[in-house]
Amino acid sequence: MRIHPIENVVPHRGSALLLDQVLRWDEDSIEVALVVPASGLFNQAGGVPAWIGIEYMAQAIAAWAGCRARRDGRPPQIGFLLGSRRYSSQVSVFPAGTALVVHARRELMGDNGLGMFACRISAGTETWVDANVSVFEPADAQAYLESGNA
């Protein structure tokens, strides 16, 4: 599958874009990479709190959806993180300078835009975080936002 620059597949911009690149993707999964920054939106002394991993996972899922949209000749759409089940972290902080890989695999995706992904965050050969993440991508995100449902 064609690998796009991260800015072309994720709607986040500026300091809200937390990922660096797409490594690979296919019809059911994606792997993205980032280096934990030394300063930024979520930094604390020495790194980024591990609870930010849920946003890394959500942005990986957004990148997966954006890659599929680009493949189909459409721009990436806005999606929503609904929540997670079983967020388990082996670390409390992602140390600055650490290279992380975020893996997301589609478990189910309904025609209504609701989806569930099995996700993990790895540093080298170690898995640091596991979670199941629920998301929603409405057919027309702008109309959905304007309706007051968000």
C-alpha cells in the first residue's frame, strides 16, 4: 500500500499532531512511528505521561482511516475517540527521545462508522501499552458537528 506523509492522512495539525510517520498499513491494520519529544504539548519532566498513549493510538487509527480515504481518492475525515477498554501500561512515562511504534488492528467496523481496534505501543522489542480502542467516524463529520451531537 502507498505510504503517505503523516500530514496527508491525519487531520491534526501543529502541536496536536503527535505522530511522525506511517511505517506500513493494510486493509486491517497500521503501524506508525514517533520519537517522544523533549518538549511539547504534553511533556512533563523527562518525557510524556503514558496516559497520552491513548491519543497516540487514536491518531494511529485516524492515520489508518486517512490512508484508506487517500486510496479511495478522498481527503481524511474527522473521527472521534469514544474510549478504551483494558488500557494497560508497563511504564508511567514515555521517556523523551524514545522511538515508539504504535500498532492498531481493526477488530470490527460497522457501516455506521463505529469501530473497535486492538492497539499496542512498543519501544524496540518491548510492548509498553495494550488497549482496545473504540472510535466513531461519521459519514459526514462536519454535518455531525453542526448537529450538536458531538
